[in-house]
Amino acid sequence: MAIIPDFAPALPEIVLAVAAMALLMLGVFRGETSNGLVTGLSLVALLAVLLLVLVAPKGGVTFNGGFVVDPFARFMKAWALIGSALTLLMAADSARRDRWGRVEYPVLVLIATLGMMMMISANDLISHYIGLELQSLALYVVAAIDRDNVKSTEAGLKYFVLGALSSGMLLYGSSLAYGFTGHVDFAGIAAAIKGDGVSLGLTFAIVFILAGLVFKISAVPFHMWTPDVYEGAPTAVTAFFAAAPKLAAMALIVRVVVGPFAGAAHDWQQILVFVSVASMLLGAFAAIGQRNIKRLMAYSSIGHMGFALVGLIGGNAEGVSGVAIYMAIYVVMTIGAFAAILAMRRKGQSVEDISDLAGLSRVQPVNAFFLAMILFSLAGIPPLAGFFAKLYVFMAAIKAGFVIVAVIGLVSSVVSAYYYLRIVKIMYFDEPEGEALEPMRLELKAALGLSGLFVVLFVGFGDSLISAAGVAAKTFF
């Protein structure tokens, strides 16, 4: 009986793992006819695990200290589960109509989400690698799940090859960290750095570990896979890539830099300054010439990861809180934007050109309004949620003395507003070419509407999210 309390902190992960295996067996024995049932039960499993995360005891450590549950983990896990559940719901009709839906897809989403939750709670070098690989291997498969589509297959292969390279760098960095500190647990590494300082070998370890992690959030200079994978994968899969996995990877970066490597801030701050500035600038300028809306969202996500990292540069509580706020808002905005992209269909076929949104305000005025609000929020225009997301990370950077980085972020935000406003202009002022887009399905309307209301009304109810993020940040300070 003593074993049960020992694993209590990991109860949500255990439930999710059991659910994934059970649903896989259900799909195996009932065949493709069970696709709808497995998808529905997967949604139920994600919501049940979300409830467990929210009502579970305050925290604890298990698996010999390799897995920790604290306020930061609970906050980020809740948003990761929300992102996974909503994108899985949005994918159901698209998978059926475009004929790539298979019973394995919802199971792979559950497995990827399990990996995300392990990443968020990782407390040593071994568990953080296992969690990241569990997520990544599932994502490689879902990127290529439309096996009859050359672009999807190519996207999966590119993601796998480059992902394997990043995993190798992460593992090499972890082995260096163990070799130069004698510890794999985060607390032991932090104590070793505090006692012995940062050696040249440990500096190399930090560089390789951050290189592996930065790939997972598709920040510069490890962004090269993002536009091709976003465009090639089915749109519903791209929506999943763009939301929850980015949040989980960012949570792991936060836990690594302000946990075991807090004493080496001078080393990792230089890396994050370069990565954040380069990501913001590339995301702002590279997206301007894009005509495919999925590629535009890929460059947009690169820029947003740069903005999020701005808050982390200072390594202070305000910065961690700002990152948590930013990622939560980013997940909501991304889900809303991709709900609108998933609804871009004409004559039963998906369309992806930005010009296909021409005249949307005339045939679907409510949907066009909510999409416009989400785009304004992505641009950081006040008083929408995206403005507050950027405000908190910039304020944290300024407080830590990184004023120039914050100014570059502000300029990048102004530049990126161009391509968001261009989409709004196309929806409201351009003449439509050909037939109007098909009416939006109910689940996509709901996702778009809820996201739109969130960004519009955030100024009124956002205090609760900001307060929760502040509590989460105090985990490390």
C-alpha cells in the first residue's frame, strides 16, 4: 500500500497513459469503424485528466525525485491539456472529410500530451529527455499521418530528421552536464554550480541543452523545419503542433534555466538574447511575403516564441510569470486562428491561400469579426489579450535591464502588425473571387467564438489568469 501514495503526484499522467493504451486496444480490435468512438473517448480522457490536475493536492515529488508537481507545473499542464483537447475536437471533421483520419490519431495525441506533461514536471536530466522524446516521437508520426499526401509525408520526414539532430544535441548536453557536475537531478546540478562555479565544459552543456530545447519551440536558428512542416501536415495537425507542444517546450526551458542553471545565468542569458531577438526579427520580416496562410502562421509562431523568451531573459519572477501569461494567451489565440483556417473550404476541398478569405465579412460577418479580433490580438493591439501578453514580458525584460531587447521586440511587433492587418483588409475590403467559403461547422464556430471572446474580454477578467501565473512563478523564487 505504500506504493500508492508514492505515485500520487503522477496520477494524472498514469491515468492518461492507461487511457491511451486502452483506446489503442479498442481501435485494434474494432478497426477503423471505431474512429469516432476513440476520438470521443480521447476527449473525455483529456478532460478527466484536466480535472485531476486542477483538483489534485498541491504538489509532491515522485520517481526518486525525477518528477515534480508544483504550482508552475499545474498551471502549464492545465493549458497544455486545454490546447490538446480543443485541437483534437477541431480535427474530427477535417480528418473524416479529407480522408486522413485514422484510429491512431487521437491515441497519438494522448501520447504526445503525456510527453508534454512529463516535460512540464521534469526534475532531472533523464525525465526531461524521456518526456521530450515521448512527445516528439508521437508528433513525427502525426505530421505524416496523411500517407497518401506527398507534402504530409515530406513534412513528417523533415521533422523526424531535424528532430533527431536536436535530440542528439540535447542528450549530448545532458551528458556533459552530468559529467561536469556529477548529478542528473536539477537540485544537485544547481548545488554543484553554486559550490564550484561554471566551468567551460558546463557552458558547452548549457549551449547544447538549449539548442535541443529551442528546436522544439521552433526559434531561430533552429526554425528551418517549421514553415515546411506547418504547410505539409494536415491543417488540423498543424493546429495541434502550434499550440500545446510549444507551451510544454517553453515550460521545460523555463524549468531548466531558472532551476539547475540559475547560477549560470550570465551564460544562458547571452544565448536567449540572441535567440529571442533573431526569432522576433525573422518572424516579423519573413512572414510579410507569404501567401499561404499556414506558412504565415509558421513564421508568426517563430516570432511569438521570440516574444515569449524576452520575458525569460532576466531570470526573475516577473519574467517567469510573463512567460506563463504569454503562452496561455498564445495557445488561445492560435486555436482561434486555426479554427478559422480549418473552416477555409470551397467545393469540399481545403484552401490555404490568404486571398481565399476575400469578402468573408459579407457572408460570415460574426466569424470574420472574431478572426479579426484574434489577428489584432496576435499583433499586440490594445486592449486585447495579446497586448497584455507582450506588455508583461517586455516589462520583465526592462526591469532586468534588457531595455534594448524590449525595444527590438516593440519594433518587431509593429512590423508584424502589417501582415495581420493585411488579412483583415482582405476579409473586409477585397472582392471575393469564385464561390464563397463553405459555412463553418459548429465545433469550429465554438472554438473561434470562445477564442475571440477571450481576447476581447481579457481586459475585464484577465486578473485571475495573471494572478495564477504569478503564483506559478513563485515556484522558483
